[in-house]
Amino acid sequence: MASTAFLGSLSLERGVHAAGDDELKLALIGCGGRGSGAANQALKTAGKVKLVAMADAFQDRLESSLGNLRQQHPTKIDVPPERRFVGFEGYKQAIALADVVVLAAPPGFRPLHFAEAVNQGKHVFMEKPVAVDGPGVKRVLAAAAESKQKNLKVVVGLQRHYQPGYLEIMKRIHDGMIGDVYALRCYWNDQGVWVKEREAGQSEMEYQMRNWYYFVWLSGDHIVEQHVHNLDVCNWVKQAYPTKCVGMGGRQVRTGKEYGEIYDHHAVEFEYEDGARMFSQCRHIRGCWNSVSEHAIGSKYLADLSGHVIRDPSANNKIVWRYRTTQPVDPYQKEHDDLFDAIRNNKPLNDAENGARSTLTGVMGRVATYTGQVVLAEDVLESDIDTMPSKLAWDAPPKSLPDKDGWYKISVPGKDVAI
């Protein structure tokens, strides 16, 4: 593990722009599967780029990621032991060594890491969501404004914005093809994700960090962590963000101790300022109807956004437009291609504010389902309830702790009313 004293020998301010043939130095913060995938895609972009630093809370995860990336890009990896940072503070040293940073630690850390990257003047790719609570969103919005002032390039991993089918259907919707948009439907209903069992000798902090998906301070619940993709697409249709919402949800099937404190289903009705509604479902239950999709209901036509199809409901749902291509584009790769092109050629590109606003949509939905109350966007954004632990250390307690039998407190609508 690299020493924090090493930071003192580094220049924290590098030039924010690079000539087209300059080598760009990359740092990876958060070395799990998504972070490793994002680093792989960054290293595939046109021009010279080299991974020079990595940071993760866990040594084993960092070393596994490094080994895999070396196999994929043997000439583009230069991360000796002194540039491998392990623990809660290593992100600062890793960011200082780079021109471009990939931020892919659990989402609860994103506001902290993004603010540091912007403070150091670095270009950023950060995974979605960009926060898990109101204070985190507010911090990202402040850093987003600073990043624009510094002309930094920022891409958020809402990759549908880089997918041609979505781009083409959005052009038609925004040109008025389906008429006025009165309502939207969106879904992330599937079987759920991995679970990490508790191991002997783990501190509570380590257990929650390993099993991060099931704790609000780390993931935001799956309405924020995954469903943000679909909520963001609907916001894109409206070119606006909901102002309030109501909803319901709970834990009906995924009820074991290993599932921490999050729900297994949410259903939320969001309202935009113009009165349009978005009807949202997300569910992690096996053996049920699955759908990951978005749909817009216009005064003239219906749009299947994820299917890239527009239909006429007055003509037996006849297809009036469909996106077709013979050259598929990988949106996960395209977002990195566009980021590095913007850096090398000083093109405008900054997704941070939209990433924060769509993340806020997900947080609103979670607060609505947990409390059973009408929730206003402004109240969530101005909330002082910060889910992040007051201290980040392996022996420090998270704010959510199990009882003597190992059970975590589950929010009960009608009783838990805090934002």
C-alpha cells in the first residue's frame, strides 16, 4: 500500500487539456466489476492512454482487477506497488497521479470522490448513480458547477445517452412526432443481483462494504442504483425532472438478514411541473414478469423508447417509425470514446448535472416508498439527513447497525417519516 506521504511529492494540478497525440494518464477508483470494465473501455479509446494508478478499499479486489487489465492491455498498464492505494483515503493519491479518473466505488462514495477529482482539476468518468441521498446530490451539483467553470470533461455512466437508438428516438420525440407527452412508464423488474455472505472476523464496516448493494448509505437501494437508468430516460424525454412523487414498496420475498435494509419492490408515481406523470416500477423477485424498459404516451403516438419504436394507437398500434442499423454501437464503449475525444480536442461534454438530477429522482422515489408520504424534490435536496458514516475506518460503525440477532431496521411506511 502506498504511503500518504507520497502525495506530497506530486503536482496536484495538471493541465486539463491534452493535444491529440499526448498520452493521457488514467486512474481507477473502485476496482470491482464495473470499475474494471470501465477502465478496460477507457484503455480501448483512440490515442495514447495508460493506467498509472488504482485505489480500492480492498487489496484483493485491486489485485484481481489489475491482473485482468494486464491480460487485456499488457502495454497500457503501469501500476507498480507504490501506485496501488488500499483503504478509504487512497483515492486522493490515485487521483493526483492522473489526467482522467474512473470513479466506480459504491455509489455512496461518489460525491466524495467526484468533489476531490474536480478540486484537483481532473477529467472524470463516473458510474451511476452519483449519490444515494439529498446531501450527496447537493454536493455533486456543487462539484458539477465547479467542473464546468474549470472546463473539465465529465461523463456519467447513463450509457443510453450514447446509444444511437435512444438518440434517434429522442430526436423525433423532441421534434414533436408523438405530440405532447402526457405520461411515461418505466421498469426495472428482474431477479436481482449477487449477495455476499458474512464471514467470520469481519467488522460491521467490512461486511457492509463487501455486501454494499443491500445498504442505503452505499447503494441507495435498487430504485437508485439500477432503476436510475430508466428514470433518467423518462427525464430525458421530458427534458425536465419530477417535482414530487408518491409511492409504495416493501420486502415481501427477499427478507433474509443477508439482504440488509433495502426493499425488494418499489412502485412510484412521479409528477413533473407541467402535470405529466411518470409511473415507475422496480422489483427484485424471482419467478415474476421481467422488464427493463421505458415508454412514452403522447397525444398522437406511443413511443417504446427501449425498443426504439413509435406506434400509432389509433391504427391498431401500427409501427410508424423504427430505428434500424447494420452497424451496432456499444454504448458502454461509446461513452468513453466521446469522453477521450472531448478531452483531446477540447469539445464541450459534461453530464454531471443531469446525472445528479436523475439520481435525485431515484432518491425521491426511495424516500416516498420508505415513508408513505408525498415527497417534494426540493425537500429531499435540502435534507440534512446524511447516510454516510461520520468516520470511515474498518473499526468505525456505520449508521445502520444490526440488532443482537443480526437483523437490520427496515423502514415502515407511515411510521418512518424522515427525509
